Amino acid sequence: MKKKKKYRLIQIAVLLMFLAAVVLYASAKTNYLACKLAEGYEIKGVDVSHYQGTIDWKVLADEDIDFAFIKATEGSGHVDSKFNENWVAADNTDLKIGAYHFFSFDSPAETQAQLYIETVGDLSGNLIPVVDIEFYGDKFSNSPNVEELVAELKTMLKLLEEEYGVKPMVYTTYTFYYKYLDGEIDGYPLWIRNVYFSPNLDMRGEWTFWQYTDQAVLDGYSGAEEHIDLNVFYGSLDELDEYVIWE
């Protein structure tokens, strides 16, 4: 009886290891698929924050990229510790650069917009403002009310549009998009995250930027985070100019 029980436990352990291997393999393959599909796009870029540490923008700009989005602010009171340094240095390269805000579910849209505007200032010659809205912390299991959150997001988008004279872009994940944003942000440029497959599968013509991996490794930064996000633009370099705020 004891031998049978031991044998059964070994079987279960082997099965669990097999399932774990399958999950890891599938995860690697799905990200591989996204990366292969992204090769079909000419214009590529990165998004960065303090996690990448000190960035040598001259080196990073030579890593076959054309644009960079830099984290500026979060919520109503947090400025990314590397924003000013990154913004000035990146502006001295040939990259097209933009600044993004991480949206807080626990802070008024008005004060979040104010923080972004005061921190980033004039965006002439740079890419349009971006609002990054996604689940964080326990917000997936403790989800905000759909109508209330969408209303807050629309308030911030309106305030940024009034300030900069262009429609801001919304960055989000697939899960968040289909829970909160589908049909709610039509007319706003969409930057979608999908590290498994191309968003053309169900969003053809709807997205502007696609974040296809968070596992890339490039030269030019020295932070504790060895990886960097890579993105593609749905268009040509000339078409990218349409998302630059000109004076």
C-alpha cells in the first residue's frame, strides 16, 4: 500500500513537472511568435522608465530603433526619477520621443493631468502625450467600476487634448481593453500590448503602436532591469510624423 502511494505521488510530481515545462515552452513560443510577426514592421521603438537605470541615449538610439516613449508621471504626485535626465538626453538624438503618464485608479483625473502638464511642459516637436491605463497591484481582483473609471479616463484625455491641441494616445493591455475600453476610446490613437500574437488578428486598423515584447535586451542602459520593452508602429517613418506635435 505504501509503495502504491509513493508511486502515485511520483506520478503526480512528474505530471506537474511536465505541465510546468509545457507552460514555459508555450510562453516562450508565444512570445517568439509575436517577435517574429513584429519583424514585418519597419518602424520600431522602446519605452523606458527608471527601471532601465542610467541610459546612454547615443548608444540606445543606434539599436535599430526610431522612437522612444519615456515615463514622466504616475498618479497625482509621482514623477519618474529618471524622467528629466532621460528627456533631455533623448532629445539630443535623432529619435522621435514622447512622454507617458501611468494612470492611477485612486486619484482624480484633473490632478493627474495637471501633474503631467507641469512636468512635461511643451511637447512641440515631440510625440503626442500618452496615458498608460492597465491593471496594477490588486486592481485586477478588486476591479474599479467600469463607468466611473472610463469617465475619469475621458476627463484626463480631454484635459490633455485641450492643453496640447491633439488627441492623446491610450496605452493598455488586451485584458483591460476588452473589460473597460472597447468602444469607449474610438478616435484616440491606441497603443496595445500583446506579447502573444499580432493585434491584427482582431484589431486590424484600430491600433497605432504595438508593444510586442517586454523581454528584449539592448545595449545602452545599466539598470537593475536587464530587459526593455519593444514596440512597432503601424506605418512608415513619414506617417510617424503625423503623431508629432508641430509648432
